Amino acid sequence: MSAKKLLDDYVTDIQLQLREGNFDLALKEIQSALLSYPTNPKLYINGGNIYKLLGDIDNAELYFTKALSIHKSKEVLNNLSVIHIERRNYDQAISLAREAIEIDPAYVDAMYNLALSQDSLGNYDEAEKYSSKACSLNDYKDSRYLVLLIRILQNTCNWKDIDDISKMLDQHVGDGVEHPFLNISRTDNEEINYKVACSWEKKNIQRNNDTKKFNKKIKLGYLCGEFRNHPTNHLIKNIFKHHDQSNFEVYIFSYNHNVAEKEYIENNVYKFVDINDLDNENASELIKGYDLDILIDLAILITNNRQDIINNDSAKKIISYLGYPGSSGSKIYDYILTDQIVTPISQQKYYTEKFLYMPRTYQVNDGEKIYLNKKLTNKKDHGLPEKSIILSCFNQSFKIDKLMLNCWIDILNETHDTYLWLLEDNEISKNNIYSYAEKSGIDKNRIIFAPRVNRTDHLDRLKLSDITLDTRIYNGHTTTTDSIQCGIPVVTLMGNHFASRVSSSILQAVGLDELITENISDYKSLVIKLTKDSTYLDEIKNKLREENQYLKDFYDLKKFTKELESNLNKIAN
């Protein structure tokens, strides 16, 4: 009869398999050990960690729960909190994280998970409290905590310490933790944006490098998770009907869509493929089976993307377009669809993707001249003074920075009967902006917040605006197009990276280069001129309603689609 294997020997064998990356063998060792030591919680925790690493959160949760039933430890509580965050069960994740903190009041990982969950629920006060505490207890050394804290401060327009926190995070650029989207929203230094994107890709994404030969007929696929009330959908939904069906077979691979948008789009394409209920592996295999020539990813790095399902064998050529304004840092994309304003050729060195230039602006629109629609609302309905000049900005709160708000406050101080009309993104950001304005001598009644409403009502109320004020580091993209289509002029400050040059691209496409400024002083002066010179303001507004060639081209979706297809034909051949 053989002697019972010692627990320490099992642990040694498990660690050996883990070092060599043999996760399945490590799991077998754990399962064997549990037959002899069924009440050892650490074995269950290790097993749960391996299952979590392999993406099997069901078994991970099973093992962590078993460990918890044997011994209540801060580690297993925190691990279960992570599982519930992935399942988006944020209330349960918060409860578990709090229990872990009760055991160890200085347990920073649990504080991070608690803050992450509160942030996801929009409880920004609690999120800031625990993310700040995690940063402080960790001496601001963990970039995960810094990333979360900056995101919360951006969303709530809390700029008191954001510059200092941002400098701390700069010390971690290249570690693969900061998401590229956050980085392009806090700096327009494209070299840094590129470094962050490349490191994120290297740390977080695994690729298959298979390649295949071309088909004779172009099979064109679009991957999108935004066919619902989302900016991407509002911009691109009408392009599909204009594709040349004699030369292109158009496939839509969609998830997170609503039924109405699905029905609208599937009538205009060769095949609408619903991948909503497929995991990454099965979705990837499904797409591969269609033998695509070109796949256009419309999400790339934004929230709810499915970038993990894309490999070199997904299509012969893969294009990044519309969803993310910058380099993905990934070699999986052969091209990025762009224009010479947002990405001058001098910036190619900061992109893994080759530039595929559209001749005018890269950004598609739905082709609707909204300014022709009869206005169904009035200023009184929205708390706007009748005799007033309305300066609007409906960009999300994270796009507003201290420098730009100072500029807007200066404009209010130097003009009469002007009011700032902003999107009410969250209560904390609203109160912070009110507080900041009052400290600068501005009556809070001159800042009016608009609640979120459905798109039709929003576009109708937008026509009450006189001038749209663009944000700086991250411009309005869809919101700028909304204003143009409503006949409202947009004043922008051209920045140094893709996200800060989109409004300039749109404005040059409609022949309004005079609304593009190059520094904050000129931006302020131009807005003041427009508010004080009604003749000049009317002249600009009339330009947005003229039937000139700029605007004919801007609204001509058939022409835009032909220009796109010309580019696709070049790369397919």
C-alpha cells in the first residue's frame, strides 16, 4: 500500500505545472490533492484562480464558493467579488468586497473592486472614496488604481488633483494597464497614445497569425455591437443600402443590437449574422467560415468591443473604422479608415495600421438634413431664456477639462445674454461645474443642464442652440455632426491627435474652415465675435443651409460609399 502523498508535494507539483504553463495538468494535480485533502481552502482557491485564468468563470465561482464554505478569508471574498464584476452583478460584488475589507481594513485590492463596482453603478462619490483610498494606501504605485481614479475624476469634472494623478500615471505608460481610450481622452500626444495602445494590445490580446488567399468577388464584413441608440449606429446605419451589390457581398456580424435596428439594417445587406449569444471562440470560427475578403471593425477598443474574436484568419484584410479615434496598437488591423486632417501623413509612425484616406472627411453621417425639419419645441420648454444666445455642448462630461471650462466662463463674463447649455451627464459633475462657475463669479443660472432624452427629441431641442462649443482633448464626433445637420455652427480648437481633430475634419468638409482655431485665445475670441456680431453669426448659419458643393457632398451618402468602395477595391486587389 503506497503512502499518502503529502500536501507539500502536491503544492510543489502544482507550482511546477503552473511555471511551465500547463494549466490543465495543474488542475488535475489540484483535483487529485482534493481527494486526499478535501477541506483545504487554498487548493480550491488555486483551482478557482486557474479556471478564472482560462476564462471558465462558472467553475472558478464554484471553487471559490467551496473555499468560502470551508474558511472565510479576505482573498476568497475578493476573488468572488471579481467574478461578480465580470457577471455585472455589481451589488453582490460590492457586498463581497466590503466583507473582505471588514477582515482587513487596508486590503487595497478589495477597495479597488469596491470602487470599480460603484463606478459601474454611477455611484461616483463612493467610487472616488475607495479608489482614492486604494491609491493612497498603495503610495500611488499601482497603475490600475490610478486609471480608475482618473476615469472617475474625469466623469465628475473634478479637476482638483487630476493633473497630479495624471503625472503619476504617466510614469506607468507602457505597462499595458491604461486603456487606450482613457489615454486619448487625457492627452493629445500621439506618441504617448501609440505607446499605450501597443502595450495594451501586447498585454491583453492574443492573436492567431494564419493567412489565406483572396476570393474573386469581394466579401465585405462589418463587425459591430452598436446597432442601437449609440453614436456609431446613428452615423453609419444608412450606408449599407448604398453598397454596390454587383461587386460587394455585405455581411453584418452584430451583437448588443436592438430588434428595430436589426430589422432596418438586415433589409439592406446580403446577410445579417447575429453573434450576440456566441462566445469568442465560436464567434471567431463562425466569421472565419464566411471566407471574408475585408472585415471592418466598428468597435475596436470601445466599451463592449469583441476584438478578441478577430484574428488574421477572420479576413484577408482587416480595417479599423469609426468606433475608436486612434491607433489600436494592434498588428491585426491592416488599415485605419481616416483622412488627412485627423491623421496627417507625418503621424503614420504612431500607428500600427496603414492610413487609408477618404478624400474629404473620414466620418460618415446618415445623410439627413435635420435643419429642414419643423421645430417642435421652444426655449421655454427647456428652461432657456427667450432673449438669449445659447452656447451648447452636449459632449459627455469626461470630455470637459478645466482649461476649456475656464474659457467658457470667460466667454460668459465678457458677453451679455449668453447661457451655457450642457448635457446633464451625472449629478456630481453638474454640481462640480456649478461650484466652479460660482467661484469664478458666474451666476449658476447662466449654466443650464439638459437631461438625456431620446434622439428625436434631442435633435429637435438642439436646433434651439445658437453656437456649439467643442471640447478640446476629445472633440465632439457624432455631436459635431448632429450640430452641423441641425444647422448650428461649431467652434473647435484643432489639437494634436485624432480625437482632437475630428471636428476640424468635419468643418473643412462642409466649407467652414473659419470655425477652426489653433489656440485657446483664438477659440474664445471667435465665440465672442459670433455672440456679438449677429450678422456674422447669421452668415455662418446660412452657409450650413446653402446648396453648395461642400454640403451636397457632405450629405451624399451614395458618393461617400463609392469613395469607400474605391479604397476597398484597391486593398482587395
